[in-house]
Amino acid sequence: MKNVTLRQLRVFEAVGRHLSFSRAAEELHLTQPAVSMQVKQLEDMVGLPLTEQIGKKIFLTAAGEEVARHARLVALQLREAEESLAAMKGVKGGELRIGVVSTAKYFAPRVLAEFRAAHPGVEIRLGVHNREVIVSQLANNEIDLAIMGRPPSEFPTVAQSFAPHPLVIIAAEDHPLADRKRLEPSDLEGETFLIRELGSGTRTAMERYFSDVGFTPSAVFEMTGNETIKQAVMAGMGIAFISEHTVGLERMAGRLVVLPVRGTPVLREWFVVHRAEKQLLPIATSFRDFLLAGGAENVVGGGIRRKARITRAT
């Protein structure tokens, strides 16, 4: 491995991340043959195949997974060195890698836009995924910070709360229960619940709420994503347990209503999270501080300011 070049590692890291030679080439502004040549040269030096093609899909071999892991670490160390040196020079910029759970996409762009207005030199890479993917990205050091509702317990993290996160039960505006002033969980017997996929933080919160109030839905319909669920609720397919942050426009338009069910809204919190052992770069620290200083106002529309609570999970 002593003759491996940084260029080869960079190319292979992109191939491993995309599992695609063409997408890696597009990202690196290279031709696909150039990417293939770099990977072939790296394989010759390693002495083992690093990728395999099954049908039209590219997969990493066990050796490829190991090389890709080290390539990510090398890339991270170089980026840390670059940004630390830039900070010493007084440069206000750099790359910020943020991962947000899908429910947070309703406010994260607004927060990032305000941050970038104050830090025009920053390059932001934003990824929106379900909770399982965000946890994996944190574990693999693929992102600097995560915005999520429930910090991981699989590895040590530092999680700081910055805003309340209410979860509610919604129905279409013409639903028979829409005009009720108060509902018990038992009043929802016989209703079809449209629920998020496994791995979603919203689904976990829903299951905990149902357990706490001793309620079991008689029928459920699993769907992927808040938008799909909202459209299905408006179409009369059922009711749903969902983040209140996701339904602001639909409530204003009179298309959805929040049902006043006992025990709701279920109040959770939004957290900004990073690995406990991670040394945050200057730009990541600036974004975290920006979020903690005014994040709640960006999320809920003003008025709620709280001292951040730090949770260190082990």
C-alpha cells in the first residue's frame, strides 16, 4: 500500500460511496474510463479485487470495504487539516456535512439558509434520510452533525437539544372526528392508521405513545415518507401520527386537522448530534452554536428560547 496515491484513494472513496463508476466520475469531473483505470491500478497494488459486478450493480468486496473505510479516514484527516489551517488564517468557510432525518427537512433548509447568509464562504452538503441511515452516517463519520429527534444509543454521542418537537394525530378536514373537542384513545378504535416505515423516529414515538395509553390500532397501513402519508390522510384513507412541523401548510389551507386526543401532542425534542470523540471543525462548531442560539425560533416560528441541554450517550 505504500505506493498508493491520494488520487487513487479519492477516486475509490467516491466509487465506494456511490457504488457507481459513472456517478463517481461525474462527481470528480473525470471520465468513466479514467475512474476505472484508477481503481484497476489500486487493485493491482492491493493484490485483491475491490469491486464486483452482479447484473448491472456494483458492489464492494470485503477488501474493497476495508480500503474504502481507510480512504474515508484519509479524506477526513486531510479535510480537517485544511480547515484547521484555514481557521488559523482567519478564513471563514469550508465544507459542512449535515445529515437530517426526513421529518426535519421541513425546517432544516430555512436554518441552513440563514446560517449561510452569515457565512457565505461555507459549502453545505445536506443529506435527508430516515433515522437508520443518519445513525449509520454518524457511525461511519460520513457527516459532521446530525439533526434528529432521538440520539443514537449504539455508540457514544454528544446530543444538544435546541427545540421542542410536538407529534400529533391528524385527520382529513371532513373526517367524522374532526369536529370533536376532546377524544380518548379508545375513540380511535376501528380507525386505519397510516404509519411510517420501520426505522423512522416518528414510528418509534408513535409505538411508545400507543404503549403508554394502552391502545392498539385495529388496522395499519405502512407508508414511506411524511408527504405520502399526508396525501393519503387528505384522500380519506385513514388517520396518522405525525410531526406537527410537517403539517403547517395543510392546516392553514384547511385540508388537515389535528385531533385533540388525550396524551397529545406528544412532546419530544430536536437534537443536534455528533460523535463524542469527534473533533468538530471550526465551521461545524459555528453551525452548532448558531443552531443552539436561535434554532428553536427557526423551527417553531419564534418565541421559544431555551438553554441547550447536553446529553452524552454511552
